[in-house]
Amino acid sequence: MLQVNVIRERKDEIVQAMKKRNFDVSPLLEKALELDALRRKTQAENDNLLAEMNKLSKEIGQFYKSGEPKKAEILKAKTGELKEQIKKLSDTLEQVKLELQEILYQIPNIPNDLVPYGKDEADNEVVFTHGDILDMDDDALPHWELAKKYDIIDFDLGNKITGAGFPVYKGKGAKLQRALINYFLDKNEEAGYREMQVPHLINEASGYGTGQLPDKEGQMYVVERDNLYLIPTAEVPVTNLYRDVMLTEKDFPIKNTAYTPCFRREAGSYGAHVRGLNRLHQFDKVEIVRLEHPDRSYQALDEMVEHVKQILIELGLPFRIVRLCGGDLGFTSALTYDFEVYSAAQKRWLEVSSVSNFEDFQANRLKLRFKDKDGKKRLAHTLNGSSLALPRVVAALLENNQTEKGIKIPKVLLPYLKFEYID
């Protein structure tokens, strides 16, 4: 959430920057400034009345002490009138604050200067590629056929139990999932991230804190009776560990990692491009989350990108890194890099990770602050990345490593498994 003082000071700059998102933010900014002016005016009037009432209260006490009760009673009647005025102003002030907050919740983050202009994923900028694209025979099987052939993932059984998008992993397929989760967590721990186990359900405050609410409300599963939400990513509970927290400069960097299942409704997702593991309603993901001093958050972003890059290199998967254009940029992000692995059988790129810097956008919602060396309170910067999301990694591993002998397991995963092939 943008700070009102930032909107006041940088309104024209924000309007120009939001053009990268193909979004005319002017009406929202004008409304926010109008409400903020009303808030400040109402607050000033309320403060003046409170000061006047305090002054009268002292005078009333003095009149009683000096034996002039009639004068005291006259002033007491006046304080009663002031209390009614203060009550009305206080109610107005709370309503204005709520309206202002609702407007601010609708304004996306300001894109970083590096974000390219563009309408959708077709305009994203490729900034790095690694590995050779495999030229497989036409009879190479996509992962959903390989899953059936080796009896390692059962989409029909998941559909029977729950519905489409909830696969069942079996035998070596389940073991591969567990191996990847442990491998990702171990790599993150080696890089200085502390492992956390967090709830898989969140309350509304947590959803608003990281920006899933109200922006992504329709994409989240809701437990209505308890007013709780199933998490779409571990980013939400891990970042919310620091909601309403005051840090110091010495606390940075804060680096956490967590494995959780993730739940997304993905409403309206149909067609061949979402077949098999390409898009699921429930999937496993290991996340990395960082809290940083504002002066070094972009250095931290580069470090996170390099970290995910090395994991994919070790897995032996061809991949590329793209910088998201304004039209494809997430609501809360200032700059995002997506990692895409190449699916040899499907002959297409599959996103497996997003690494983003939110700057102070989430921190302002979270009231996540720190005291700098001069004792001044400032907002921290938050970052997160998938390290990694499993479904499309598994899809690429199955497709790219299929041989006549079976699915060859990447060397880096062998310490976590008791087999070299899925056969």
C-alpha cells in the first residue's frame, strides 16, 4: 500500500510510472488526496475541541476551588456541548479513515524503472538463458502420459477424491516430491535461510497484510464459518510473522524459508495449457522470504535470483529468466523476475519461480518498521521468491529425462532417493 505522503509528494511521477501497468491511477490518487485532506482537517478540528475542553475542565476546577459554583456549572454545560461535537467529529474521522484505506488498497505498487512497458507475458524481457533445448522425437511423451505409464501420479484418483487439479502422487512419484522438497530446503538453509513451519490457514488481517486481499480474494479458498483463507503461498504466513513488528538496522537481513502446500482456485483456467501438472488447485512449493534495509533490497533481489538460478543449474534443466513487463507485473510487486524451464515434450516454457521486490508496499500494510541508526522509524522492504514450485519442475524433469530405461533422476537428487530411475 502506498503511503499518503508519497502520493502527495510524487503524484505526477506515480501517474507516469503506472502507465507501465496500462493503468490510469489518477482518479484513485485524486480521491485519496481529497480524503486525506478531509482527514487532516477533521483531525485538526477535533484536536482543537479537545484542547478547548481540557482548558475548560481546568477552569471549572478553579471555579469550584474559589467558591464560584455557578460559573463552574455554566462551563460544565459548555463542555457537554463540546463532547457532542467531539463525538460527531470522531465518528466522521473514523469513517474518512476507512474510506481512505479502501482507496489505498486499490492502488497497485509503483513499478521500478527497470520494468519494461508491455501489455502481457508476450512483452516480458528475456534477460538470461541457460542450457540446451532438447530436440526430442515426436514420440516423446508429455508428463501426464509418463505419469500414467510409470504409475507415479494419478489425476483421475485425485479427481475422484476432490476434483480436477488435485493429483495423487504414488510410489516413486511421491518420493520424488519429498526429495525435491528436502533438496530445496537444504539449498535454502545453506544460503542462510532459516526454515519455518507455518499455518496453512490465514485470517483476513494476514491476507490484507501481504496484498492478497482484496486484490486476489476470488482466487483464494475460503473457510467461511471461521472466516479463514487457505494460503496461496507460504509468502503470506511467513511475511506476516513480522506484522506490527518494530525492528532495528542490526536485525537485517532476515531470511526465512518454508515448505507448504499452496491452494489456488484458478477460476477460468481451462484448455491444453493447464493439462496435467501445468496448473493445479493444490500444489507443493518451497518459498524464500527476505526482510531488508531499503538501501540494499535490490542487491538482495539479485542475490535471490542468483540463488534460484544455481538450483536450476544443478537440476540440469534448461531455463530462462524473464523480467516482467508492467502489464504482467503482480499488484504488489515493484520488480519481478520469472524463471521458466523448458518442457521438451510439450515444446513450451513453464514458469517455476517468481522472485520479487515489493519495496515498502507490503511493509506499509503490515506496519513492519525499523529504527535506523538515528532512531528514526522507517518501513522495511520485503522480498520473496519460489525456491521452488514443484509441479512444473516435476513436469520438466519427467519429460526432459525420459529414456528407454525410464526417467533418469538428476544426480543432485540421488542422495535423497534410493533409485536412479523411475521405471
